Amino acid sequence: MQFEQIKAHLMQLDSAAISDAMDSLYISAGLAGIVPRNAGTKIAGPAFTVRYEPIIPEQGNFLNAGNYIDEVPTGSIIVVDNQGRIDCTSWGNILTFKAIQKGIAGSIIYGSVRDLSEVRRLAYPLFSTGIYMVSGKNRTQIAATQCTLNIGGVEVSPEDWVFADDNGALVIPKQHLLTVIERAGNVDKTEQAIIEAITNGEDLVTAREKLGYAVPWKPVL
Amino acid sequence: MQFEQIKAHLMQLDSAAISDAMDSLYISAGLAGIVPRNAGTKIAGPAFTVRYEPIIPEQGNFLNAGNYIDEVPTGSIIVVDNQGRIDCTSWGNILTFKAIQKGIAGSIIYGSVRDLSEVRRLAYPLFSTGIYMVSGKNRTQIAATQCTLNIGGVEVSPEDWVFADDNGALVIPKQHLLTVIERAGNVDKTEQAIIEAITNGEDLVTAREKLGYAVPWKPVL
Amino acid sequence: MQFEQIKAHLMQLDSAAISDAMDSLYISAGLAGIVPRNAGTKIAGPAFTVRYEPIIPEQGNFLNAGNYIDEVPTGSIIVVDNQGRIDCTSWGNILTFKAIQKGIAGSIIYGSVRDLSEVRRLAYPLFSTGIYMVSGKNRTQIAATQCTLNIGGVEVSPEDWVFADDNGALVIPKQHLLTVIERAGNVDKTEQAIIEAITNGEDLVTAREKLGYAVPWKPVL
């Protein structure tokens, strides 16, 4: 499947259905603690990964901020591991501006972000664990880009896809993309069939058993 | 007092006044960490309680989701104890749909919930400690329904009433309902009298002392 | 500089630029965990500080609430240290009403607040770490007013200025006000110049180096 097709399929799904499909593969996919900073945004795309690490610079030796955004391809989603830090940020207004200019789909920051007013005004799809106003400069630095991250026990590698909506963010390993798209589509159909059944007056327990809610990623019977 | 009368009285109050009335009885009532998922909703009703417990199923043995909603009476509020878990959910779109269909007043989940977009679109009164997208299936199961819950040291039993608004959620033990309604009404009147006094230029310290803010649940002097 | 001039300067800035200016002085300024309760509000003003301390009163001995608001000057920002407590509140509707009446600019509560519905209806600039409905009465009492607070390692003294917006809250020690205003203004100009450069197609790494983003508080070259 081509990039645009994959993206189109995923954008018709939601994180709950994708998560159920990942459950069918016994793979943990959810990134804990990630919250949307613009409610109602939904993103899907291949991850561009960035790992930061803490630093304590000498006084007076002001370091340049880490730069990676010039290398991020259009359509990617930036995934930053800043260890969930709450004492400094690793996303702000300039990165938001450049990301929009480059057609980057959104950012998922395991850490804090700043410049919320502008992020909201520009409606940029930003997801993070925290909000603060203190710069990451001289507090954190880039350790690696396009490396494998481990966020709360869940790995994110370059070319894995990530997805985020109002429920949070999760990872789809690239080798499972087609399976997950198919199974998540089935989850949606199973849930839709259950909602139709209960609309017609069926008990939930009956509808769930009859329509296979225990394995919602299988084709609806 | 009849159900409808009790509900009408409570719906004219707010959680702060009810909490003050509970303070007059030396009973802890607040359920810690509960946040509204649709700002501006307010609910009051008898609790239908559900306790979940963690499970680790065998691979390949996919369990059915717990079902209890078919037994919940109209007008009830579902109170779920899922131990405040952040790694899986115990509320989502199908339950929301069924709850609205059955005239359930709302849900208070000590744990995480999913399908936020639909919950918001349907304006269902949902309160929880967390948001996530991972299913509870095969991670948590129903241990008991209509049992006594202990949520952070506060007990909730069937037929106790629960109340929730933008400040959070709290419990009114059934044997104290009438006392609490009366005293919370007095709290409101005391606060209104203080606001009137300060509108007329009185110092807050004077207004509070004169109008008995230390015991606001007593009839206004 | 006069009060009105200082305030006018600060109100044209944001917490991120002020934080960067504080970084140039090697002073920690951010108050951890403070969240706006009315999104989009921004406040700047001298701190009126209040420190609460936990109490366990005897049963039946209901204490008066602490009162300090009658002494707070117009234009001040109330900063309350209630130790970030989540089990009781130290701000609510009556204080909100009186604060608006007195022309107090806003409140920053290191602890929980209640009466969110009214705070929102009145659009009062309130910032806090938590939300709950349980009164502080008989749980916390005023230990001191106009004292030096230590909030997560950051000191706030009377006459220090505080600033808060959607990113959170921070402190500007009074002796550094003029320096911070000047340098934060430079930060804004540096960031604006970088945004212009990337709008004109420059790479971010080039724009940041050329325009001195490592020391954004220096006059733009």
C-alpha cells in the first residue's frame, strides 16, 4: 500500500480501534500520559524520532538549541523523548511555525511544551505529557535522531507509524501496518453492528456475544 | 422525600455546598482525582456500583468484556472502581450509547476512559481520573456489582447518592440525604448573604463572622 | 519605571520570553504544576503572598476561614502556598467575587480550588495545581501573609512580580524587573526575526545561529 493510501485508511479510524487491533497481536502500543493540546485533532504518519538527554552546562556557556526539524520529511510525525520532564520544554512557537511550513503532520512530545497560545491559534496538532514555559536550552540536548525510542516500555522506531487523537497516542510497528489497518477496520464494523443491535432494543450482553466483541478485530459474523 | 424531589433539590446545589454539609457530619465525601470529561455537566443520582479487578489472561484466550449495564436502573449513576488504572480503560463509546438509551444519568470512573470524541459529541456526563485508548478487555474484569466500593478511603454503597460537577465528584450516604440537602441549602444561603454583604461594601472578614461562615450549614442568622 | 508602565510592558510579553530572560540571570522562575483555570487569561502584578499550614481541629470546634483579602491592594496577584494539597481547597466563589470587586489582577494557588463554574462565568484569572470541592476550613489555616514563600524551590516575596498565562506561572524578583523586561523584549525580537527568516525559506539551524538563538535575550544583531 502506498503512503497516501495508508494514511487515508488510518485517518478513518480512531485510536481505540487501532489499539484493539494491536491487542490482537499482543503488542503494547499506547504511549502513556500523552494529552492533546488542541482537542479534536487527529494525526497519522511515520515517526521521525528524537531522543533528548539531560545536561548541566557551565555558567555562561550558552548552548545552541538542538536542531533536527530541517531534516524531517513532509507528512512525518515528530516523536520526541524528553523523559517526560516537567522542568523544561522541548517544543515551542518557532518549531510549530517551521513544522506547519514543512507540512509536518504533528508532534508527540514525551515531555513538556510551551507557547500554547500560538499552538492553539495555529491549530497545530500537538500532543504532550506536560505544559511549562521554561526553555530546554542548556537543560536538555539532542542525543540522537531517527533512533529507536523506548517510551514507558513501548518502542518507537523510524518508519513505524504513530497515531494520535483525543484518547492519546499509540505506535503501529511498520511490519504490522497492513494487518492493523484491516483488523482495526473490523473493530469499527463490529462496534457499529453492536450499536445497531442495541438501537434495535437488544441487551448489550447479547449483542456483544452474538457479534463477537471478545475478538472485535475478526470480520463481523 | 421521593426520588424526583431529592434529585430536584440536589440539582439546584453544587458539589462545594454539598461537601460543606458533609463536613458538618464529619464524613469524608470527595472522590479524589475525578475530572469532568464534558465541562459544565452536573449529575445527581443513586449509585450503581461496579468493582473491577486486574487479570492476566492466557494468550489466545480472549475474554468477553464485563457486562452490567443491562441491569442499571434509569436515573442511576454508574460508579466504577478500576483502581485508578492508567494502562487500560473501563468506559467507551458502546457503553455511552447504551447509557444514554437507558436514561442513565452519568458515569463516574475511578480509572481511565476512551472514545472521548464520541462522548463529547453525545454530551454524556462522564467523569474519570484518566483518558487512554487501551481496552480493559483481557486486562481487567468485573469482580462484583452493587457492592460497597472504597475509593481513596471514601465508601460508596448501592443506594448512596453521588453528585458530580466541574469541581469533581462526591458521595452522599443514603441515611444522610435529607440532612445534607437541608444543610447544603443553608450553605448556599449563607454564601449568598455574604456575597450580598460584600457587594454592599462590607469587609470579607466582617461579613464572614457576622453571617456564620464557620458553620455555613446552619440557617442564616 | 512606574507600576502602570511595568505592567504595560509585561502584558505585551509572554511567560516563555520572560523565562528566557530569567535564564540569562541563572535564576529559576517557573512555578511547577500551575495550570490556568480560564484558558487564554494573562496576568502580571506584584505578589501578595499567603502561606497556609495543615491543621487537625477538634471535632465540633469549627474554625473561621482565614481572611486576608481585605488587605490585598488593587492590581496585586494573590499567591497562595497550600503545599499543592489535593484534599482541600483554598480558593472559591466568595474570594473570586471579592477579588473582582477589589480590582485584584488574579490568583495563583499552589493547591486546589473550587467553584469552577462561577470562576469561569466571571472569567476571573485563576491558576492552580488542582481542582476539588472540599473546603479548606478546619483542614488548613493561614500561617502568614506577605511572607516569603518557597514553591518547589522557587522563592516568591512580597513586591516580587508574578506573571501567568497558558504556559503556567513564574516569578520575577523585584530587583530584576527592569533587566527582565528589557531582555524578554529582546527574546521576542529574536524569535520574530527567526520566524521571518524561516518564512523567507531559511533553514532553522541557519536562522537560529545567525540570529543568536543561544542567547535570545541579547539585542538582535
